[in-house]
Amino acid sequence: MVSVEGAGASGATAVSLAADRVGGTTFLALGHHRGVASLWLLRSEDPSPQWQRTALVKASHHDWESVKQVSVSSDGRVLLACTEDNIVLFSLPSNGDEPQELHRLHGADSQVSAASVSVLPNGATNSHIVAVAFRSGALEGWAVKVPDALGSVKAGVSWRLPRAGKPGLSDVVVAAAALLSSEVSLATAVLLVAGDAQGTTSLWRLSADGELLSAASPEWEFQPKRLGEPVLSLALHFRWLAAREPDEQALPQWSLAFSSGQEVIALSAESGAELHRGSHAGGIMALSWT
């Protein structure tokens, strides 16, 4: 366990929140000064729910670095922490064992503008997929393997989009849903959405193992009426649409929302068609859709 005096009281430099709807647990990842990140959990079934710190990790080699970006999976098993000079991916065992460093990048070229972690469905070769957007404009997918017979976990770069000559990405979200119900069994959907510094939002589809299916170009792009204002925040939402008739089946639906300037825009993830647009004075810095 990393022990850094005052880490808990030094204030947060980055925040990431993820919820396990089935388990009723919410995970909160915080970035701190001195290159430290912490993970906290809140169990909804507790009589008096309180945040409990479950892990403390150090992502930097030097105390002058601060954690600028954090992202945690909804099961609390994978944590990404990014400083000015390091990107480190950690595995966090549920049995209380020490966190394990899975993958690290070091150097100025590794500075991150946005990141997102998603749990992949049971039965896949990989357990998690991590989307990492770099300030250079590149976008990478890091795959976390399912633990082997000895419980060892490995991770590495699964795919990379150089995006040469394109605007840098300001936010990115990756999410998976097993499209199952009592009436219908469909393929697993894994979606990756990214917003750039000019206000364009793009969507790619991934396989159940987190592999990029459309590397050449995104499935669709949505461009605002006026370019130049970055996408500040993205949110993906999955739900089942209730059947209208007794003999019909429920249908899966993905939607997404993003903020840019003073506007919040909701889109269909299937087509990129605009569903709603609203204006808010002062702008929206963060979105969450549950």
C-alpha cells in the first residue's frame, strides 16, 4: 500500500464516479497532489451509508506531479490515473490485496486529455476496455485480460487511432451493455463516443472483446452548426424501450448527450440524429445520465 502523508486532506485534483447498478455500489476515484489517486466506495444497502477508502495508489515517480485525470470501472476493479508525465493503469483486487500496476506510459507524449473505463460482458476474452485520448489527438484502446488460472491480470494496447491532422479530443466515453432480456437475446453492444476541441462528436462500435470494428472512420459524426467550441462533457445512456403491444418485444436503445458552449444536445447513438437541444446560460461543464 502506498502511504503518502496528507494525501486524503490535500484536496482533489481530478474526479471520476462509476456505479454498479446490480451490486448497489458506487465507486469514487479521486486524483491528488504528489501523484496519488484514491478509490472510495459507497454501498447503498448499508443502514448508514458512508464513503470508505479502499485503495491508494501512486502514479508518479516525483512528488511534484499531480493526478490530472482519473477513471474507474463500474465494478471498482480497474483504475486509470494520469499525471503530467505518467499514465498508469491499475488492477484493484476485490479481496483487499495490494493494487497491481498493469500498464504504464512515461513522457511528455503520454499526456492525456480524456479517458474512460468500461466493464466488458462475461464470456469475453477481456474483462475491461480503457479508452485513452492523448493531447496529440491520438486515441487508444487498452484491453485488460480476464484473470488466468493463477489470478494474474495483464493489460496492453489493443488498438490505436492516430487521427493525424484532426482536432484533439476533449472528452471520451466507452460503455458496454449485454442486450439480454427475458424475451430476446441480442449481441453485446460496446460503444465508444468522443468529442473534439472543435465541437464534433463521433461514434465507433467495438466488439464484445473491446476490439475496434470500424478503424478507418467512425460510424457517424455530428457537427454543430458553429464549429470552434469544444465538447465539454459526454454521457451515454442505455435502456429498454417497453413493448407497445402484447405480442411485441422490448427493444434496446442507446442515447447520448453532450455539452458544448451553452448548449446541451441529445442524440440517437444508432444514427447520430438530433433528439433534443437546450441552451443554458453559463454553459455545462459535466453531464451524467442515469
